Amino acid sequence: MERAMVIVGRKKAIRYVTACITLFNRGEREIVLRARGRNIENCVRTVMLLKKGFYSELKIRDIAIGSDIVKGRGRRYVSYMEIVIER
């Protein structure tokens, strides 16, 4: 069974909150939010908005951190964070 995933980027956190609410309303029990680099802050903000504003019973099941190798003009490492939430 594959878990639903929301990739958090540069848009406002409320857009990702809306995406999560939509997935929960479709019957998903677990959602993975993933962000890289400077967007990690936005990912955490999204989870906190969901928990404080919409689902007080929301559980943070797991948090994973690591780094991806990004190839551009060379190789560099970009940190990522995955937060697994369940309702």
C-alpha cells in the first residue's frame, strides 16, 4: 500500500493544508509531507496549522531527515525532511 504524499514547496502553507484536508476527506489515513532545503520550515508550519486549526487529534507518526544529492554544476547535498501524519 502506497502512502499519499504532499511535496511542500515555496507556496503558502495554507495551500498544502488544503491538499492534506482533501486527502483526508478522500479516505487517506496517513499522509507524508516532504520538503527540501529552505522549504522545510514551510513543511513544519503546514503540520502545525493542520494540528492547531483543523485536526486536534492529528498524530505525527514519524519524522525522517536526510540529504539528497543534487546534480547541477557539480554535486551538492540538499537536506530533506519527511513528516508522516495520521488521523
